[in-house]
Amino acid sequence: MIFDTHCHLNDEQFAEDYMEMIEKAKLNQVTQIAIPGFDRASSLKAIAIAQQVKECYAIIGYHPNDGIHVTEESYSELAELAKQPKVVAIGEIGLDYHWDTTAREIQAQVFRAQIQLAKAQKLPIVIHDRDAHADVVRILQEENASEVGGIMHCYSGSIEMARTCMDMNFRISFGGPVTFKNAKRPQEVVKEIPLDYLLVETDSPYLCPEPHRGQRNEPAYVTFVARKIAELRGMEYEELGAATTRNAEQLFQNDRTI
């Protein structure tokens, strides 16, 4: 059994067939799916799907590229939404220096505010980090994010950074890129992550793994990620699946969800 810890079934690309994708995933032993928001509409959609489908859970928050649209009212609404059944985390939040569509100062402000909100709600956080490793780690440390911990989503950093994040109570999650032939660093890093800190994801509809690279990604394809990681670590696929599912369930566990 596999838990896809980051799957955007709330994306417009799944508007017509997200239920079909869920059923296909279940046939491939993907038994649980976490759906992260990136703005208000996608967070509401994540909650709606999670309330509709037993196997799905909602993660709500504002992506750094959407930080420019966040107001004080946004935080108030987010805090109320965080109390909804099946909301398991705040995310995806963080910093994105690749696209840089929102000023870095605003990104940092929105990131910090959502960490504080997650701590108030006693929920873990899901981190988006693109080309911003040092600043992400610094802000997590300065905001004492270890109080709630969370997930380093689609991890692309070094093993040294991963160890720093694990010391702050963060799990390390890998998606499709770990299956790519030229993905030397993530393939080396994933072998060094302690099994208790390892998670798998798709980031559907993006970052489709081999052998479907370039196509629309879907939650059923998390099995390709898990099989590649098991191969790299020299372990059985079933053992890897059971461990990563257990890790996700322990992270997301609270009195109103799983």
C-alpha cells in the first residue's frame, strides 16, 4: 500500500476525471492521497475532494508564487479552514526563487505567517523550496518550525541539508525526478535518508516519473517512484511502501482526520 503525500487532484487538469484517477490509483494499491492547495480556490477544492472521498486528505495554504494575493483576511479564513475535518497540514508554503513572480520579501513574510498559523493550529507544514535552500532552512529555524515539523516536498537539496531538516522534525519526500536517468543527486540522497523519515509523492499532474515522463502525472504513478527508491536502497518494494505509508500516517495523524 502506498500513500501519495502530494497530489494536486484540485488542479484544473483533473477537473473532469479526478474520481477516475482516484479509482485507478486504488487499483494500483495507492490507498491514500494528500491534496495540497496553493491558493484560496485550490485549498477549498482540496477540502471538498477530501470530504467527498474517504481516501483523500486536504492540505491548505498559499504557494510563494501566490503570496502577492494574500491579505490579513486570507490568514483569518485559512485559520478557520484549518479546523475543517480532514485538513491534515498547512501547505504548500515556502520560497520560490526560480519563477520569482512575487517579491522575495513578500514570499518570506507570507511563509513566516503561515508557519505561525500552523503552529497555532498544531498542524504540520508542507514546504515548497525551489532554488531557495539556504533561506528556507533559515526561516524554518528562526520560526521554530520544529514544533510542528512537516514535509520537505519534492526534495532537491543535499544530504547535509536533509539532515538539518530532519533535525527539525521534517520528513523528506521524493517524487518523479528521482526516477530520471540524470537525477544523480536525488538518487544519492534518497539512499542516505533514514527509512523513518522517507516519504513518496507524485506532485501530479506535474513531474511525471519514468517510464511516463512528459505525460500528465497521476497518483497511480507514485508506484514507479516507490519502486525506483526501493531499487536504489536495495530493499523490497513492499517494505518501502509500508514504511513510507506509516511515516505519512504518523505525520498527518490528529484527532479529526486519519
